[in-house]
Amino acid sequence: MERLKNKVAVITGSSSGIGAGIANLFISEGADIVVNYLKSKNNAEMLLKNNESCSSKILLIQADVSDKKSLNHLIESTLDEFGRIDIWVNNAGADILTGDAASANTADKLERLIETDLKGTINACWSVSEIMKKQGHGVIVNMGWDLSIHGFKGLNPQIFAASKSAVLGFTRSFAKSVAPIIRVNMVSPGWIITAFAEKNIDGDFYQERLKEIPLGRFGTPDDIAEAVVFLSSDESSYLVGESININGGLV
């Protein structure tokens, strides 16, 4: 059974990593989707190519969710193509661990996280909710971090936890504000195998993390995607304002 058949979904930051995993599963579940990317056009085109035999309609849109004008372009372009937005997944997040951002100072990293992960999520929720209210229905799924609640030492974890804890607080308050027309929930990944983790998985740091996880492995983008599909489908029709930790039992 295709759980998202005939649904139109926008997944921000979905050209690679967790976002691409979500996009691929949405397609297999029958949804028409918008793959949003910022810089990774080649990855977005590869995702499209890999799914060209599917019946789902896939639209690629470049947009920076930290910029309101660019965010509006993403929303308006989706409406021009599909006429509605049934599901919105706020997956886009600032990368402070790889590339030029890895060597940025802490203040700059914090600013990037606030602009993209926090303000980008809030502005997207506010903007798309107006569309969904007019439609009379909609689902929004935000992205958190389970260790923002439990805590983890280090400067990068401090500022990442600060932004994602704020997203959690906003999600729960926003969910109460827009229900019952719009269902808003959140997924909070633990340690997930992304591009950064793959390069360092054999190091001592990651081996120590494995010892803390009862299931004995890092999660995958597919693990997160399954939770997002669940929250986006009718299977979770009585869930609102919740955050599901996908962490292998890590506490």
C-alpha cells in the first residue's frame, strides 16, 4: 500500500543525506514531491534520474530556506506546479561540520544554525500554514536532534543543541496553534550515518558512541525516513505536537 499516494510534499534540503532518504521513500510511497536544494544541484538531478521510472512527479527547486524571499519562491513554485501542498518537511539544516563551515568561528556557526535551522523552520511553518489553512488540511514535520534534550559535551554540540531545542519548543507551541486543521510533529535523530560520519566512523570517537547505543549501530537516513513517512501519513492521525527520537535506544 502506498501510504502517501496522491499527496504533494515539499522536503527541504533533500538532495543528499537524510533529506534524500526521505525523498526516496516518499516517492516509493506514491507522493509527488519537491526536492529542494541549495548548492547540490548535481545530487538533486541524480535523485531525479534514479527515480525516473516511478509514477511520482518530481520537481527540483533551488532555494535558501534561511532567506524569506527564496522561501517564498519555493512555496510559490510548488503551488504553480501542483496547486497545493499537503506535506511540508523542514529537513534543511546548516552544515557546520564540513567544508568551509568547519573552520568557521563558533559565533558564525551559531548564526548559521539560527538562520537556517531555527528561523528557517519557523518562517517555513508560518508561511506554509497559511496555504494549508486555506486548503483545510496539511501536515508539517520538523527536524530536531535527540541529544539537544540529553546534552552532549563540546562547543558544536552546545550550539546545535541550542538551535534544535528551540525548534522543539516552537514545534509544540505551533502545533497547538494550528490544530486540528494542520498536524505538526517532529523527528529527532540520534547518531546517523551521514557523509561526515562515514569519513570518521572508524575513529575512537565513533566507536565510543557505538558503545552507548543499545542497538549497537548508527542509524541510517532510511531509519529517519520511515518515521517521517509515518508522521506524514494517516497512520499517525492522532499524533500532534510530538517528537519521536530515532536513536537506537541512546539515552
